[in-house]
Amino acid sequence: MRKPFIGGNWKMNTDSKSAVELAKSVVQKCGPMPGKVDICICPPFVYLPAVKNALGSSNISLGAQDVYFESKGAFTGEISCQMLKDIGCKDVIIGHSERRHVLGETDELINKKLLAAIDAGLLPIFCVGELLEQRKAGKTEQIVKEQVQKGLKGITVEKAKAVTIAYEPVWAIGTGINASPQQAQEVHLMIRQLIAAMYNKDFAGQIRIQYGGSVKPDNAAELIAQADVDGFLVGGASLKADDFAAIVKAAAER
């Protein structure tokens, strides 16, 4: 059975004091649960060292919200994989819908980031998902398949073992509307079948696929009960330690 994986994406929130307080509270409230579930939190870049210190010796890992594919050079404002590793990051979110649709990241750029992160020893959380108009047009499968195939282009099965896929329907992110458990399961199953076709059945049975999009304590249990939902990438609810811990608990008790 795949171990559930819960990631907290703090996005552009918190300040230096509240980031440390939130991290300490997450450690306190989620402390007994690692072992049954993998947990990471992804604060803004500038608070990564402080949050790493706040996590202490806990089993909760530190992740970043993005990374660049070059190792160094004249890339003003960018952060390299080596920099993230240097300050203790284990995980990194790549291809989040806000990077795609607000900041214009392409599948090709996301592919370069995935390759660089894996080669550097980071564990990418690779995000895919469709816009509302694409779902209404019946293009969910087409869009998600294309994102998965282009994102994983040239990545061998051995390298792909580092990857967690996060399905995040863009229309459900931060809107309070989440995909129904059935809608989430349908897309997760489709992704798993696609991975089997791209690689092999054994690997498809091993790769973890998170759901993201208005995940809350009151819908987490029903979502995680779906056969192909292996955890969550949590946005707003990860900014409240009680809510995040309740989501982790739902996954731990699956």
C-alpha cells in the first residue's frame, strides 16, 4: 500500500515570526503521525532556513515552492537546486498552476526543472491540472495527459521514482470548490494508467498521486478513501496548524 504524502504549500503567506510559529505548531500537532504518513511543508523562500530550524529533529521535511533548472549563473531572482539542498530542502513543488497560468511557465520549462531537481537529489511534487473552461469543454483527460507526458519527457523510470504527481484542478484551487471524490478518483486513475503506459505497471502501482484544490478537514477523509488518491497538496488549510493536522490525521487513518 502506498504511504500517504501530505504537503503544505504556504504560497506567498506568513512573515518571519508567524512562519516559525506555524512550523512549530505543525510539529507539535503532527508529531505522532509521521511513520503512517509522509509530511512536508513548503514556506516562502526567504523563511526556509528559519522554518528548517523550527522543524528541528522532527520527521516533517522541508520543501520549496519552486526552483530553477540552471545550477548557477546570471539568473537574477532565481534559486538553484543546489541552494535548496544547501539549506536543507528535501522536496520541491514544480509546475504549480499558479506558476503555469499566472507566471507563464511552459511544459518544456517544467520538464527542465524536474530533470534538474531529480539529478540534484531533490524530490519533486509535479503539479498538473485543467482550467474550468477545459473541464467544461470535456478536455480534462487531454490536458492532464499532455502535461504529464511533456513534463516527464526524457525522464527514465529510475529517475521518475523520485517524483510525486499532484493533480490540482485549477478551478478548485483557493475557490472553496473541490472536485468530488469521484471526479478526483477518475483523474487519478487516468494518470496512473498513463504512467503504466509510459513506464510499466509495477511503477504505476508505486507512484504517489496527491490531490490538491480546496482540501479541508471536512472533505479529506472522503477524498483519501479513493483507491488512487495517495495524499494531498494543501494550500489555504496548511496555514492553520489545526486544519493541517486534521487533514494529516485523516490520511494516517485511511
